Amino acid sequence: MQQKAQKRILITGAAGFLGSHLCDRFIQENYHVIAMDNLITGALENIEHLFHMANFEFHHHDVSKFVHVPGKLDYILHFASPASPIDYLRIPIQTLKVGSLGTHNLLGLAKDKQARILVASTSEVYGDPTVSPQSEEYWGNVNPVGPRGVYDEAKRFQEAMTVAYHNFHGLDTRIVRIFNTFGPRMRLEDGRALPTFIAQALRGDDLTVFGNGEQTRSFCYVSDQIEGIYRLLHTEYHEPLNIGNPEELSVKAVAEEIIALTESKSKIIYEALPVDDPQQRRPDITKAKRILGWEPQVSRREGLIQTIAYYKQKLKDGVKQQIN
Ligand code: NAD
């Protein structure tokens, strides 16, 4: 019997948090994974455990420049982009470029290779939403010239460009709108609420909550997010789709939960709310349930326990490195 040819997938942003988990998943599913990253916010240590594998290769490349990949490609996952406010405020032009020029390059590559492409969009396309929960039909409330505009507008452009390639060129496209996701391999210092709170709690520092802490967020554990993305890639659905955990809670409540889970003596202190910080964030996942048969399986508490264990180890390794 003839063996089925191995599927080849290009994953951009592969050395980052979500990209590295996607590499793991597709290697596990026996794909040939071509990982691409310029390491601007990612780290090779997230994927170095895959380097010895015959079906894994790494390309150090900035996808905002022309992208060339030899051989056939069946799928492209475009995940390259700074994703935390600290990062995209530090590198605003690169953020706009990877969402626009980078996306254009990858759509062109997908067209050339006749590959299916899935692009990583974000709940930030909804801006500071005036409706809750946010369904895919909501057009959003984004300040294009505010500090977060570089990220939000790059992602909105990315969606528009992807839809244009689908409609005009008949490209096989997918758009996932990712809501806050957390888990091992997020950078401790990336400025997002969960890693910051966990690092502060483990070090015994006070937890800095912005505003009065009543603004809400909902947090999806990484294994659930990866499962949703995997299913979307393999489903015939090209409209944008929300993937996230609809369980909403205040930022203050999550800070308290982390203090309790780490058994920390830290206290909460309050600082000024950043400009355009969204007041509420909660996905409507009715469509993901219906179309993908998907919903989150891991509770926030369970996810936090896993994540805290990972960060404890990281902090221990960091101390060891400093001593050596
Ligand atoms: P991350 O910063 O950990 O990973 C992003 C990766 O992209 C990094 O490894 C970085 O080096 C790489 N990169 C950035 N610009 C590049 C370029 N020009 N060329 C090549 N590589 C480049 O962030 P993440 O949390 O893993 O986010 C991954 C994707 O998911 C992003 O597109 C982000 O917008 C999206 N997303 C993530 C979340 C979340 O909660 N983590 C939420 C919404 C959307």
C-alpha cells in the first residue's frame, strides 16, 4: 500500500508562546513543521527540544521581508507578531509591519503554494467593546491613533487583507480571533496581567493592579486554545471565529486568586489605568461550539496551577544561572 505523503506546515512566530505549542501539536500529529521566527519577542529555548527531529526545521527570518520556503506547503499558520502591550509599544513600527506586510507576504506564499492559511487575529479587534460578550458580528470600538492602535489596527488590516485574498483570489483562508490565553512559555516579563501577577507573587512583591481592578478579563488555557486552532484549521469555515474562555472575572479577583494559589504574602497595590485599556473582555463562543464542537476543558484554577509550577521552575533556574 502507498504511504500518504507527510503534510508540510509553515508556522510563523514559532519561537513564541502560542507558536511553540503549535509546533509541538503538529509534530505530535506527524506533520513536517517549518518553524519561522526572527526572535524579536520569542526565544529558541521554547522549541529547542524539537531541533533533533527529522520532521522539524527552523528558519531565522523576519516575515515582514520577502518569505521564501522551498518545496510544497499544505498549510500556513501566521502567528508572528508582538502580542503584549509592553512589546508592541516598544516596537510599534515592526508590529504594524508584521500585521500588514508580513501578512501580505504570507498570503502571497499561500497563493503560490496553493496552501490553506490561518492567520492569528485577536480580541483586540473589538477594542474597548461597548457590548458584552463580544460576538464575531460586533465591529469593535478601536482608537486608531491611541497607543494600542498599532496592534489593533495591524490585526484589523490583517483580517481585511485575508478576506480580500479569499474573495478575490479564492484563497483557502481561516481567521481565529484569540482571546487572552495563558500557560507555560509566556515570558515572565512580558507585561501581561497573569505572568506579571505570578512573578510578583512568587517573588513576594506587591501585585500591581491597574485602575480599581474592576475591569474584567477572561483567560483561556493554552491547551484549549491550541485545540480550537487545530480544529478550525481542519474545518471548512473562513469567517473570523472567536476562541477563548467565556468565564469572566475582574482583574482584582484574578490577582487575589494568584496570591491564594501561590500562598504568597504579597498585597495588591493600585496604579493608574493605561490609556485605552479595555473595560471588559468576554468572548461569545456560540459559533466555535457549533462549528468546531469546541469549548474550554481546563478550568482557570487548573491552568493557573500548571502555569505557576512552570514559573517556579523558571525562577529557580534563573537563580541557579546567576549563582553559576
Ligand atoms: P509571542 O510574543 O510569544 O510570540 C510571537 C512570536 O512572533 C515571537 O516568537 C516573535 O519573535 C515572532 N515575531 C514577531 N515579529 C516577527 C517577524 N516580523 N518575523 C518573524 N517572527 C516574528 O506572542 P504570542 O502570545 O505567542 O502570540 C502569537 C500570536 O497570537 C500573535 O499574532 C498574537 O497577536 C496572537 N494572539 C495572542 C494572544 C495571547 O493571549 N497570547 C491573544 C490574541 C492574539
